[in-house]
Amino acid sequence: MRGRGFPGALILLGWLMVASLSLPVEGLTYDKPTRDQTEKAIRASVYDMMKAFLMVDVQSFKRRATQRTLNLVSLVYEAAREDPRFQDELRTARVTNPDEFLRFFLQGMANQYLQAAPISPEQAAKRVSTDAGVSFTTGSEAKIIVGDSEFARAKLVAKEWKIDLTESLKKAVLREVTSPEMRARIKSF
């Protein structure tokens, strides 16, 4: 008895799936966003990321960053923790994990940036998001160009544009890291 109902249930399930695909859903559109819409979304992500950076808002920064960027921050924290030059500074700042390190790192960088450009974090974020160039490499990735060089990449992750700062951070971090092992790990990241 059990075996007889199974093929019928599969046919019914298959028919329901096909029928549901053809039914219009109110408010749901299947149109692909235009380049203009995509660029606006990327610029909004750049704005949010820059503002989070300058306001030292770790949670917002993490929401906008790619996982690759966050993994690099964890690796840099590990390198700083192992380097005698930075151990006292981390201890004094009570930095004991990657999130605290990210806050510490953002604070130092934000202070330097805002001293060089004495404007509000909102104005600075707006300026960067409007002045940056966006150059699409694929439908789900774009270069973000500031001045004459690539500063970051925007990557579409789960329908949201995330900012990948990995390559820019690697360049800055490699100037400070002296351990050959850590340098190799960071370079290969």
C-alpha cells in the first residue's frame, strides 16, 4: 500500500513545482539590475564601509567587508601578537582577540585619516563614495579605484555588495611584518 502512493505523490509534487514557477508573484521582479543600479549599490556599500571605518564601528565594518578581508585581519592580529614590537602595545590597549584588534586598527587609521582631511566622517565617506571609480570586471565583481590605483574590490555576496580590502591591507601590513613565515602567509592570502 505504501509503495503505490509514492509515484503519484512525486507526480503531484512535480506538477505543483512547475505550476508555482509560472505563477506571477506580486512585487517580485526577475529583472536583472542595470549597471547604473549596480554602481549605485556598490557606491552605497563603499559609503557604509568608509563611514564605519571612520566612526570605528566594527560591526558595520564587518557587515560590509568580505570574509577574505576579515580573515586577513585575523591573520594580521596573529602576526602582531607574535611580534615583540607590538606585544606591549596590544597589552596596553587590552587587545585580546581579532575584533578588538580590528577596533584598535580602525581607530589608529581613522585618526590619521581625519587629521589629514579635517572633515566629518559622513563628508569623508560621501566624498570617497562619489569620487571613487567603479570598473566592472564581471557581473558580480568590480574594482574600486581611488586616485590612480585600485583601492578595493566590490564583490556580490548573497545579493549584497561587500568590500574586499585585502590587497590594499596586505601592502600596508607587509611593510610592518618582519617574520618570514608570517610574511609568506600574508603574501599568499
